[in-house]
Amino acid sequence: MRHPLLPLELQILACAVLAAFLAWVLRLVRAQRLSLRDSLLWLLSTGAALVLTLFPGLLQALARALAIEVPSNALFAAAILYLMLNVLSLTIALSGSASRARRLAQECALLRAEVERLRADFAGLTALKQ
């Protein structure tokens, strides 16, 4: 008799943890602490992990299709790919935020210089009237 890829107890525990994580991400989105765009990667990856947990045969089929001998190695490869995608997504978001912050700082400096110039002009006009 072959051993199951994922014992039933571990499968139930993994499903419970993934369902709790999915509920937590949805709660963060509803509370507007996490944007829907940023949560998309979390929702998709958690859903994929849940599907692989419910149907471990899919992982074996995926491993066979990719010529990976041990299905757990396919899982680790998928996890590394997921982490790379997540880091890339966060880097893109951080880069955009840094660009916006730099642009706002430049606009603020220009506005501050203009206010100082207007104050100086106003002080000069006030001194001429007296």
C-alpha cells in the first residue's frame, strides 16, 4: 500500500490554516488596511495552495509533467517562484511610491521658494509705503 502524499490530519490542518489566512486577508481588504490590488497576489496564491492541499494528486501530476522526481520539490520550486513574484510586486510598488514622494518633495520646495519670494516682495512693498 502506498503512503498518501499528504496525511488526512495534516491536510485538514493545512486547509484550516489556509482558510483562516484567506479570511484574514479578506478582512484586511474590507477594513481598507490592504488594497484590493495588493491583496490579489495573496488571494490567488492562498487559493492555489488550498487547491493543492485539497487535491494533492494535482501536485504529483504537476511534478510528473515538469519531470520533477519528488513532488515536494515541485512545491518548494512553486514557493520560490511565488516569493520572487511577491518581491517583484513589492519592489514595483515601492519604486512608484519613491517616485511620487520625490516629485512631491520637489513641488513642495518650489512652492516654498515661491512663498518666500512673495513674502519678500510683500515686505518690500510694505516698506516702500511707509
